[in-house]
Amino acid sequence: MNAPVSPIILLDAVRRERDKRNAERSLIEFTRQCWSIIEPGTQFVDNWHLHAIADHLEALSNGEIQNLLINIPPGCCKSILVSVAFPAWEWTKNPELRYLGASYGSDLAIRDAAKCRDIIMSPWYQERWPQVCVRKGSDQKTKYELTSGGWRMATSVGGRATGEHPDRKIVDDPHSAAQADSDTERNSGLVWFDRTLSTRGESRKARTVVVKQRLHENDLSGHILADSTSDYVHLCLPMEYDGQRHKTKIGWEDPRTKRGSLLWPEMFPAESVKRLKKRLGSYGAAGQLQQRPAPEGGGILKTAHFQTWPKGRELPVFDFVIQSYDTAFSGEDAKQNAQTAHQTWGLATYKEKRIALLLDAWAEHLGYPELRKRVIKDWKTVYGTAADDKTRKGRRPDTLLVEKKASGHSLLQDLRAANVPALAYSPTADKIARAHQAAPILELDCLYIPESTQEPGTFVTWARPFVEQCEKFPNSELKDNVDAFTQFVIWARDSDYFDLDFVEIEEPEEVDYHAQKKRKANPYAA
């Protein structure tokens, strides 16, 4: 006769079975139970938006939704729910399912596939669903197979997808912020989505989930939403409630009723959102936080943020003087009627705030010999002297920034031969992308332009063509002044000159917004 089973053991078995059934029924409950495997050492912070995502993924799983588009700010657990927990949860009921996961970088897709594998190989999972087992000899970083026939493959947008026939296609962040600002990179991703990914799994009636933050009017989300024949259900979760009652076909609607109400105040309190908006600038915040990117012609560089330096105010003592050149003396430049643009900026501290003051700006058609002479002449100029203070010394430019393009090589070589402190600048993005990068600095209200002595209340005459070009960009015919400006601003930003709160907004990893840092360093200190 068998010995009686302890009530404690029976109760524990009942509890485990109850938890198992609850996890099988609910993706959010499954995620809660395996949270310590996904994010060890951190606490699961529940919120209504997590349930909204889980409810739509469950609807896709049961066939109520064929394709799903989720727009949500970064750092809101989208990858954990969609790319990590969802496949492991579906495998508990159907281990034959095949998953193809893609991101703008293969390392991100591999990261999420590995976290999913960690779940299914954990003792917690194997005790409950032992039928889900990784096949020996087929456990690779980019693809692993289950003994039941299911598999998980990780790739990049634009990468390998041919020859694979998945049941689920998960596209998590198809563009990085830099890629979305580049027409070439962005369009390349759209072509891959239309011509490659869309044909995968057709015979298996594959369902697709696209989850991302909005980065551009014509990013993948915009591409999907512009297609009148699309069957995507759109779940839009802005950081701050915008007054629109976002609804979906499964009966869900945004529970917020007060404009400005936050998406996840426990993780993104008001001060954190304020720092994010400051860091991103108005254009970036509209897309990445509010999921409604402004059209490109809406004005990337908000010229209202240029401050006026009053005509009677003494110039500050400059810590550094920087000159920025966008040169144009090649045959191709001549065809495009391009000019060489020059700006001189003085960097100083004013009212305990780091600022930059425009000291000179011009744009002209110059041949190379004339350009070389002009650059050296301008470099010899002394800035910041005071006529009524003979003891005050001005500064000559500390650094000259010259774009290292085909024609810039010669100028850089000649300037260095003449002992001019020229620095080669090699942009990694196109003109529009660079403007987006410069915009948040402009919106700090720390860039000054001298006031006109003849027309008080307006900028000095020689600065107006520069301001007008910024205002019209990217629709302006000439863009040389903007190129010289963004070159200076990005260089100063990357040198940590301006006091921007540092907020990590791109994933590869879920971000801890409770541990904000400040980057305040003087890159010029000896």
C-alpha cells in the first residue's frame, strides 16, 4: 500500500498546475511567470499597455487577426512581449510553429531569439511543457529547431529570408533612427519587406507582426498604413495621450481620457518624458514618442529657437572658436550651383549655460586657389576683442572643420601643410539625417545670432541667408549653409559640449529610466 501524499506536496502540485493553465491561457500571465528568466534581478512592473499588446498577440494567435502593426515608444517592453515571450508561449500549445524574426540589425534579432531559447530550456518551462525541446545538433545562433518540427530563425532586414517558410513573421524595429532618416536605407528596407518577406510563408498562411517606434512619415509603418488594401490591425500607443480614441477591431480602445496622460508613469514619469522630448527635439519626439511623425516639409530646423544677441551687449569671453566649411569646388558641385559655405561659432558660458554665438557666415562660388586663400585669411581673424578693454585678448579659431569629401582632401592637406588646425569631418548620414541630429541642440535655445544695428529686433544682415536656408530646409534649393551648420552642431554635440540630458532611446536592450545619467564633460580640457 502506497504511503499517503503530504498535503503540502498536493497543494504545491495543485498550485503548479493552476499556474501552468493560467500561463497557457494568458500571454501576460506567462510573461509574468517567466520574467525572472528574461530579466533576472528586475521586478515585473505591470501596466495596461502590456495587456493591450498581449491581447492583440493572442488575437493573432487564435486567427482573429491576420497581421498586426504595433507603434509604441522604445523601452516599453515591446521586444520582450513580441519577440521573446510570444513564441515561447505559442509553443506551449503548438510546438510545430515556425518563426522568422527580423530587426534592422541581426544582432538584435539573435539577442531576442536567444532569450526565447533561454525560456524554453529553463527548468521552469521544461517541467511544464517538456514536449518543447531543442533538437541536438541544430542549436545555432541564427536558427534553432525543435524536436516537434518548429523552429526559430533570426535575420536582419535586408538579410536572408529566401527558402524559409514560417508560420509567424516578427519584424521588430526594422529601421534604426539613422537609417529611417536616410532615403536610401529606408527604401531598401521597404523593398525587402515587399519583395522578400511578404512572399515567405505564403503556403502556410503566415501571420505577421510589425512592432516599432515611428521614425519617419515614410517608414515601414507609414508604408503599411498608406496601403488601402492592407489587412493590418493597427495598435497605436503614444507616450502622451493625444486626445484621439485609438481603437482596434478586437474591441480595444485606449483607456486614457485626459490629454497628456502618460503611457507608463511608473517607468516613464513626467520628468523622464520631459528629458526624452528635450533629447529628441520636436520632430523626433513627434515620431518616436507620439507615433505621429511630422511631414518632412514641416520644418526640421525650427529657426524660432535661434536666440538674438542684443547689439549693445558685450560679447562673452570665448572658450573656443570653431570654423565650419562645406566646400564646393568640384565639377559636380558646379553643375548643382553649389557654394562654399563658411560659419564661425564662438563657444562660451553665458548665465551658467553653454552657448554658441555665430560670429561670421558667408556662402560664395569660389575656385580652389581663391578658396584656399580665403580660408587661411579667415583663420587669422581674431574674435572676441573689446574696443574699450585693451587687456582683453580675443581668440583665433581653435579648429577648422572641413568635410572630407572628394574635393575636401586637397584643402585639408594644404591647410595642415600651412599649420592650420584643420579637422576632417566624415559624415555618416545624409543631409536630412544630419539635420535631424542637429535639431535637438537648436531647440535647447543655446545658439545665438547677433542683432542688426540698423534694424533692431532682427538678425544681422549677413546671417539672414543662413537662417532662411535653415527655415526652408530640406525644400531649399541650396543647402550649403545647412551642411556647414549641422557639421558644427554634430561635432560639438559628439564632443559633449552642450548640456543634454543623456537618455538611451535606441534598444538593443530594455532601458532602465530610473537610472538617468548626465553627460557633462569638457572635451577640450588638457
